[in-house]
Amino acid sequence: MKLAFSTNAYLNFSFAETCRRLARIGYTGVEIMADVPHAWPAYMLDEQLQSIKRALSDNKLAISNINAFMMHAVNDPRQKYWYPSWIEPDRHYRQIRIDHTKRALTLAKQLGAPCITTEPGGPVEAGQSWASALKLFVEMIKPVAEHAEKEGVLLLVEPEPGLLIETADQFLEFMQHIQSPAVGLNFDIGHSYCVSDDPATTIPRVAKYIRHFHLEDIAATRVHHHMVPGDGAIDFAACLRAIRAINYNDWVTVELYPYIENPDLAAQTALTRVQEILAKL
């Protein structure tokens, strides 16, 4: 497997500076945040696109994934990561998420990225049933999946605590309604732990859909707060063994967005600890 780091921890740095720092630390891949300040697709000038390509090339970095989950640029007061969602009551507001995801897919094609990640529907509104919310999500994502097929980029849904699809069982139910080969799973190890899906035993259950991994630690309380691997309660040796057991040899991206005050230390510590575990397996 190959280790990358997500740029969403580097909100205080330009994309070029972020690449320089991560390459110096020792990463060979980056997950690009399709958002401000790094790569907001709605206002992507060709000059900025070329600058991103140049930063990757100069630092010999590959792209693990385009993260289209976060939407700081919209800055919805309810929560800047989850909104606008796929299942907003207002169809015009849903369209913002749809258009953003399509643009992120096109950006991924332009940059040569294999996949993008998106949220699993969004928060279920008060009074809305889970089944009706799932039906709406499926309806909204199908035309975007068609766009993904056209662009030749994978559209990966990422289960998240507090949103429509939290667990492996819920993701499997969602996939029963999806026929597109472009739709897959971004398996977030920390999110799985948060919802009491043991990551090591859940990975083989959903292995046929996994196209990318996120990695971060979570405290024993299972509260959804990303921590540097080794600072929480997750058994990463078991998780990494499970990843190897399904013959996954692609990108595992460390995602530590809470560490914007000192992302270098978080990135370096995570890389050292994960490499130590891998060396022992």
C-alpha cells in the first residue's frame, strides 16, 4: 500500500507550500482538497490548474484522491463540511452539492486523479425517514455517477458518523440501488470505529467496493474526532493486516484536518508510526 496525506490539514498554507512540506516529510502522495484555499473547482482558472500540476511534478507527488466532501467555500452556518448536502429539502440547495461534485470529477480528470470522495447523503432532516432519505440520495447521485463514468473517474461514497450512511450495513443497502461501476467506497478506518464497526473485520465484508482508504485514530470513547495514529484506541496493526489480506495495494490517505495549527508534526508523526507498524507486519 502507498501512504498519502490530505491537504485539508494545511488550510494555512498554499497548495505549493503544502506539497513542498509533505514531500520533505516523506510522503509520495497527496489527497487534494477540492475547496478553498487549494482547489475550489467552481473558480479554477487554467493558471491555477497548471500551478497545481507543477507543484505535484516539482515535488514528485502523486494524487491519491480528490476530497470533494468539504465545502468551506460555501460556509454554511449549520456546519461547513456537511452542507449543502445531497438530501437538502430545497432542491436548489441540493443542486449546489451536485454541481460541485460534477466539477470535482472533471477536475480529477484534468489532474489525472483516480477518484473523488463525497459525503454519504448528508444529515437526515427531522421528520424524514431513513428510507426516504436514502431514496432521495440515490436519485440525486445517479446522474452524477453517469458523469463520473464519462470522465473515467471513480465516485467514492464515504460513510460518516451522524450522516445518512454511517455503517457498513447501510452502505451495502445503498449499493443495492446503484448499478454504476463508477461508484465505490472510501473506507475511513476512524469512521468505522466510531460507529462500532470493527475496522479489521468490516474491511473484508465490503472489500469488493473499496477503492481508497482514509486513516486516522479515534479515542476509546468513539467520539468522532480525528487523532494522530497511535494517540487513540484503534488497533492499526489489525487494520493494516486486513487491508493486505484483501490484496489492496493502492493509496491509504492519512486525514488529520483538526491539526491545522501544526500539520507538519501531525503528518510526520503519523508517517513514522504507520511505517513502523507496516515494517513489523
